[in-house]
Amino acid sequence: MSFLTDRKRAVGMGSAKSGVHHFWAMKMSSVALLILVPLFVFTVGPAIGKTHAEVLEYFARPFPAIVAALTIIVGFKHFRDGAQVLIEDYVHGTAQKITIILLTCLSYGAMATGLFAIAKIAL
């Protein structure tokens, strides 16, 4: 029978040393998305239902293109950070490392594809 306290059991186990960084990164991206998503909806909303040429002309202006690009960047960074936390909690060993690498590739690939599409429309 062991009479160890929770603190005594935890001593010597070490820490991940990245929990605070992940926490603040998620909080900052959450606040940024709290501002960007409504701005994105109100910025892109007027372009819905217009012809292709009118949409190209609309996104040739800098403000809608910048808002869309920022929303894509922050959104996929937030997605990657959140999904990484889930993977770290539920997947272990080599599968965890491979899954995190695939997640990072997927996130940056989708981000690059979105930015390329906006650049192609805006330019």
C-alpha cells in the first residue's frame, strides 16, 4: 500500500516544456479567428452570386484578398495546433510522429493551395 501524494508521484516525471506555448498559440489564433471570420463573411458575402468576372474584379482589390489570405493562414495554423494536441493525447509511439508529420504536411499544403488560389484570383 502506497501513501504517496499526487505531487510526490509526479516529481521526477518531467514536463513537456511546451504546454504554455501551445496554450497561448491556440488562444491567440482563437482571438484572431474571432475577428477574422466575421470580417471574412462580411467581406466575401457581397461577392456571392456575382458573375466570374465580377468576383475576379472584387478580389483584385487588396482588402478582400488580404482578409481571405489572413483567414486561411490563421485558420489552418489553428487547425494544425488543435489537431496536434488531439494526436499527442490519443496516438503514441512512432504512429504519433508519423501522424503529426502528415498533419503538418496536410495543413501547410492546404494553406499553400488557398493562398495560391487567392493570389491567382487577385493578380
